[in-house]
Amino acid sequence: MRKRSISFLLRLSESEHVRLMNEVKQTGLSREAYIRALINGYIPKPLPPPDYYAMMRELHAIGNNLNQLAAKAHATGHLDRAAFQQEADQLRRAVQYIQQAVTAPEPRTKPAGI
């Protein structure tokens, strides 16, 4: 059984339809998912550029390298733990910031008077 059992017809002008479909296309969402996001108070963000994925792969590779350095340092006993932890935390924050900035929907602001 479907969770969403209510449907309705919405009539749009040609220009409204073109605008809606352009915005939907930019997000990579279905038309229905796009409208549901708006109803729930979010403005969907456009798909991230292809560079985003390459950048994320690079950041994750750096993180893996740091992890390997930590393992090696643990085995040999030569590592400034505080410096390593600071670098690892900085990398983690950078990855989270990029993901948030590029992919997370933003809450819609209410127009004045509502």
C-alpha cells in the first residue's frame, strides 16, 4: 500500500511549467519529490558540479592516508598525537562542511507578514 494516497490536479501556465521543470532538472529530483521538499519547508539545492565528487574522493583519500600514517606511527611509536588529531579533526570538518554546503537543502524563509 502506498504511503501517499492523495493525488490532485494542478494547472500551470506554460511559463510556470517551464520554470518548474527547469528547477526540478537542476536538482536531479523527481517533480513530485521537488514539490514535497517545498511543501515541507525546504528549497532543494542544484546537483553539485562534477568537480565536487572528485574533490570529495581526494579528501577521503587524504583521510585514508592520515589513517595509514597513524597505524604506522602506532606500530613504530613515533607520532605527535595532538598534531595528528588536530589534522584529522580539521579534515573531518572540511569534508562535512563541503557536503553540507553542496548537498543539504536549505530551510525556506517565510515571507514577511506570514
